[in-house]
Amino acid sequence: MKRYPIHPAAKLLPPMTAEEFAALKADMKRHGLREPIVLFKGKVLDGIHRLRACQELKLTPKVDEWDGKGDPTAYVVSRNVHRRHLSAGQRAMLALTLVQALGRDAKERQRAGGRAKGSAKLRQAGKASVQAAKVVGVSARSVEHAKTLRERAPKLAAEVAKGTRSLNKAMQGLADHDRLARQAAANQAFDKRVQKRMKQARVPYEEAWRAEAVADGLTVEGRRKIFESRTIRQITLAYGLEDARAVATWLKEVMSVTNTQNPSHAMLKIKDWWPQLKRCLPKTP
């Protein structure tokens, strides 16, 4: 039996599982090769699993030559995406490859008809993304998520392409990674401020750490101070108050009554008690 090399576009789809190939082989053993294997320039473009089954069953494969219309990648994707039991994540990753193929087609059309302007290129890129999403049967948002994974987390993208991890789980993993990275950066910055305070104020580590924790609102005392300053600022902007000390004094009573750490809630309570507060403030000349 003649052996055919495999076209690179035919390798874009994930291989069949053992169960899927066994089902295909059993069907071909019973009914023969129903659909011919498609070649392009002497290489298998569509039907690598059918060719393998023919080799194992010792069947003579039927071959056809692809007409060459369009892009071989787009052809392979459109022919196989609905045959295979691919997850949404796998289809989204496949759409990225299809976007590149559609982009190549667009560039060829540009060469034939002249260069497109920048805005036209952006429209073509967006159109290719939407077209690819429709072909593989996913949303454009899923394609964007797949693109983000491929650019920022290649390992997660590879797992999604293989079907071992869902697209949502991969995006969650990326979000967790970003969150941990931000937290690590914040911890590092906090430690630097503690060391700086120790040198400037000549205080022990525990005292410097507590001072920075209060400043950052990491303690009850710190959160209360931040809340007071923000509330006073909002009240001052809303009512044009000049005596912030009087407001701060009266605010402590409001906070104890409202039992809230939301400046907007405190503002509503102060608005209800505004006549009483005005009597507590010094008279302006």
C-alpha cells in the first residue's frame, strides 16, 4: 500500500481518542471506506485517521485531490469541526488557527487589489475572528479567551487544545495566577515600606509593620481611619463644610449608630440628621 505524507494542516486537529478510532475502524470494516481521503500536492489533507484504518484493515484507500480553492487550513477545519466530538475549548483554540488562515486569505486579496488602510485592516481582522467563531460553533468571546491563553499561558492553552482542561477552568487558572502575582507584588511593596520606616523612624520591625498595616487599612483601626477620611471628604464635597474637625467629631457618633463602613451610608444618615449637625457646627461669618 502506498504511503502518503501528512500535510501540516491535517495535524491541527487533536487526534482521535482510542474509542473514537475503534468506532471508525469497526464502521470501515463493515461498510468499507465511505468517504475518500483528500490529498493536496501529494500529502494527506483530510482523512489521516481513515488512512490509518485502511492500513490496519489492509483496504485500498480511495483518494481525491483537493481543488485548491481557499486556504487548506480553513478547509480542514470546516470539514472536521462538526465530525469530531470536540469540546468548546478545543473549538475555540481551533478558531485561532482558522483566524490566521482567513488572515492569509485577506492578505492575498490585498496584494491582488492593493493595500488596505489601517482601519480596513482592523475591520478585516475583526471579521475573520467572527467568521472563525461561527465556523467552529463558539462565541467570539471564547475565541478571545483562547487568544489570551495562547499569548499569556501557553501551557494552559495546550491543555485546552488537548481537551484535558476546559476553557473556563483555564481562564480561572489564569485569573488565579494573576491574583497571586498581584498579591506577591503588594507583599513585596509592603515589606519595602516597612524596612524604609524602620530606617527613618528607627523603630523595631513589629512597630514599623503595625504602622504600615494601619496606613494600608489592614487593621480595624486602619480601616476606621480610612473610612473617616473618605466620609469627611464626601460630606465636605456634598455640603461645602469648612470645619472638618467638627464633622469628624460628630461623625464618630454617626458611625457608632449606623454601624457601617460605607461612606455613602453614613452620608445618608447625616443627611437625615443635617439640621442637628448644623447646630453643632460653628457659625460662619
